[in-house]
Amino acid sequence: MKRWLIARRTVQILVWVVFCTPLVVAGFSLLGLTPGVEDAVQTPAQGIFFGSLSASQILNFDILDPFATLQTMVASRSFDLAWLWGLLPVLLVYVIIGSRAFCGWICPVNLLLEFVDWLRKKLRIPNAGRRLPRRTKIAVMVLFLLLALICAQPLFENISPIAALGKTLLYGSMAGLGTLVGIIVLELFWAPRIWCRSLCPLGGFYELFGRVGIFRVRIKHDACTHCGKCETACIAAPEILKPALAGSTKRVCAGDCLRCGACIDACPTHALSMRPF
């Protein structure tokens, strides 16, 4: 049984249930549709929770996306102490579990592209298989920060496929959908997982802090048969497992690890596990 996959899918679904519920409870429809009645209805923001992955509120307390906030700081050349309080809960979670867990457990684009990868294999669509270095996404992240500085606005948020999926579902916004379509085409015909592994600037931001995190994939070397199934299953980048498989370390230390548990599900000898420290 793929227990980690089941757990991950459950969390991914629950995240969107949480975001959608305030709109539905307030009497609004998803996709940005209003109830279509003349009487006033409760504003969703007046509830206990409201927002999207970019910014949310819990009991009027702001919860902010770290990369979006960093872009705003660079673009405005300013810093508001209130932003720090909005970042602290998010940063605290990532100190515990590791920052790229967002990509594996929450990001809707990763969920969609896992389906695209499955579809590509089912349809036997050939792709060029051209890969980019996985740290290319850090350079892309730096590029968008420079653009934010030059243009005085967080440009990535305007074209972000991550924001596109969430804001389309919740508010009916079309911003970023073109980027998303382009990514799907790349995934189908150029190289699988190229966005998450090599191009996503948010993934690059989280990779920088991914080495911080209490929970990591650990390996029992005496149980490993070097069958390679964990590397095949890895949705982040198979090379991040190589130091552990080679015996030079007992855990996966790379900042790219999504903590998704795909390698653990794939291991036939239970040599891999997720443990603190």
C-alpha cells in the first residue's frame, strides 16, 4: 500500500477544501461567481479563515507566502514589521518539516503535473528528454527578484501558475493560465517534471532553505539492495538520493527533497523511512 501517497493526496485535497469552504459558507460560488441575488450576503473575509496560497487571514491574522512577500519587499524597497509576523507561522512550519514540503504536499501545480506525467506515460507520448540542472530554478528565482527591483512590482505573481490554479478556482481570475498551459506542453513534449525540478522560482526559493528541517528521509544501509526503485519513484530529482545510497550519509540532505515519501513507498525492503533529524 502506498501510504505516503495516500496521506499526501489527502492533505492536498483538504488544503483546497479549507480554501473553498469560506466562499461556499458565505453563499458565494467558486470560479469567482456571485450568488446572483439582490440581497446582500456575508463577505467571505468576515469569517474565521479566508484567502489563497499567496496570502490568507485567520481571525484577522495575516499568513503570508514568503517568496511573494520577498518580491514585494524588493519591488517596494521597503519592509513592514507586520509582514514579519505574517511570515513567522509559515517559516516555523518549514523549520519543522522542511520548506520544499510545500511543493510535495500543497502546491497545486505539482499535483497537476504528477497527473500530466501519468497521462504522458499512459498515452506513450515521446518527449525530447532534455533536462536542465535542477539548480537552474535558483537562477530563475534571482532573475524574478531582479525584475521586481527594476520594474517595481512582483512580476512572478502576475504570471505564476501556482496563483493561477488557486485564483481561478476561488475567484475566477485568468492571470497565469497561459504560463500553466506552456508548462504542461513542456512537461508533455520536452522533459517530464522540468518545471518543478528545474524552472520554478518558488521551488528555487524553497530549495535554498530546504536543508533546514527536522524531518528527513533516512536509510538503513544494511537493508538497501540498490534496486533503484526509489530513484525511479523520486518526483524531486533522483540524484538527491545518490549520497545516501552510496553510503556517504544516512539521510537525504539535499534542499530539493519534497518530503513526499514516494521513495519510501517504492522501497521493497523498507530501507527508507521519514524520521526527525
